Amino acid sequence: MIFTEYQLSLEKGLEVNLIGHSVCNRGWSICSRHLPDMEFIVVYSGQLLCEIDHIPYLLKEGDGCLIPPGVLISQYSHNGPCRFFYTHIEIGFDVIEEEKRNELISKYINAQKENQEQFFILPPREEKDNWLFLGSHMDMIEYKDEIFTLFEKALLERNQQAPGYLYMLSLYVQQILSLASRCFLKKAQTQAKQVEREQKKLVQDTLSYINAHYAEGINIRLLSADFFVSQQYLTRVFKAAMGISPIKYMNKIRIEQAKKLIRTTNENLSSIAFEVGFDNLYYFSRTFKQYEGISPLHYRNWLNSKSNQ
């Protein structure tokens, strides 16, 4: 499932254009429409199927869905009656790219640490305090009761239309979105930790595999296939952890083993090259020189000259 994630800005506030709730029987649907504003939905009971740009999202009790303006959307009451709250708002937003997402999660974790140190002091409001982060599909079960209550209060304000009710509606919706953003960030933090654990294991497994099989002529294509990841992903994760690519690390191991064989045996260089995993002497000599600054032949001659002194 592809989830789109958004960064919403409260710097200029938000405007509530519509707020309400729907009780839908099985078979209810609204098909193929484009919204002029952003819609936020929370399912109270039952299941609601939302198709956003032809991507289906099945929402159950406590699930939320953010639908940006201008996209094609269809909604269906799925497998029986359902009830959901909704609001249409105008607010500044951007789509979160992967690199930006990682930065946001890092800031969120650091902000939590800072707040622990300033328990009794409210820090000055910063630009980041105006941001909310939501996804096209969110599990908000942790705050569902609070969110349901806020929607009910907002609907009461809408119906009574007491002085200042539009401002109150805006405040209620901001609270709802803030709680949804907390759910998003907590889940994203959990996912980030899981990804970090998986990446550490991938790097460790790659190191172990290379150390055990460096002489077998393995390459990045075979490595990535063995671990069921793409070549680009394996290279990026490994380089981030080790500072060099898997192939450069493997060649480093090969050259170290070649140096050991040159020091301790009288094997010819072609045999040594093949024994440590190189296909030919030319590639071996070129790689050796890249790492040691001299060719393997000059390295052997240098060792012999030292031993004869």
C-alpha cells in the first residue's frame, strides 16, 4: 500500500468550510469527485472505503484519512453500515518527501528529549510548532475517544452558532488535527526504529557474508539478491554505516588477504588474484594499487628487499 504523507502549516491558521457526520447504510457511495478543499475523515464505526487517485484505503473504527484538494476521490460504505466524522478545511500544506520525513522524525525525537529537560518551563514558540504531520491513512485508535468528543463538541457549536462559533470550530479542528499528528509521529517514530534495526541487521549480515565469501567472485547484484533488497538500497545503507560501499569493503578484504599470501607464500600473483576472488591479474593489480599505492609485484619486490637487508 502506498501512503502519501503531508506537512500542514498552522502559521496562517485554518478555515473550516464544512464539518459534519454521516451515517451510511450498506451500498452507500459517492463516486468520482474532486474536492476544492482538504477533507479529513475519521471513522466512528463500521468500515469506509476511500479511493484517492484510484488508490484504495480501507478505514475502520478510529482510522483517519486526509484527502488533499483537487484529487479524484470515491467513497463507499464497506461491508455494512458505517458512521464517520468529516471536515473540509483550507490550510497550507506540502507533500513530505522521504528525506524530509527522516529529518522530521529526528526533530520530533529530539524535541521530546528537550521537553523532558524543561518540564516546568514552556519554551518560546518556534516555526516547527506550527507544523502538523498527517498521512493519507492513519491509525488513531490511541486518541479516538478524544477525537470523537472534539467532533461532537464542534458539531454542537455548528448547530448553536453562538457568538464566536466559527473561531471555536477552528480551534476544535486544530485540536483534532494535532491529535492526529501525534498519532502519525508516534507511529513514524516506531517505524523509524524498526527500519533502523533492520538496516543494522542488513549491514551486519552483509559484513558476515562478505567476510565468509569474498573469494567466491560475488558482486553487488548477487549480494542484493541474497538479502532480497535492491542494489541501490543495499549500497546506500551499507555506505551510511561503514563509510564505503559493499564492493569497496569486499575489495579491501581481498587485498588484505592477498597481502598476507604475498608475505607468507611463494605463489605467483595470478594464483593469488584468483584465490582471493579476482577474475584476472589486471583487475587485481589495478585494485591493489588503488588501496596500497603500489602494484602487487612492487609490493612483493619491496618485501624481498627488506628481507635481504
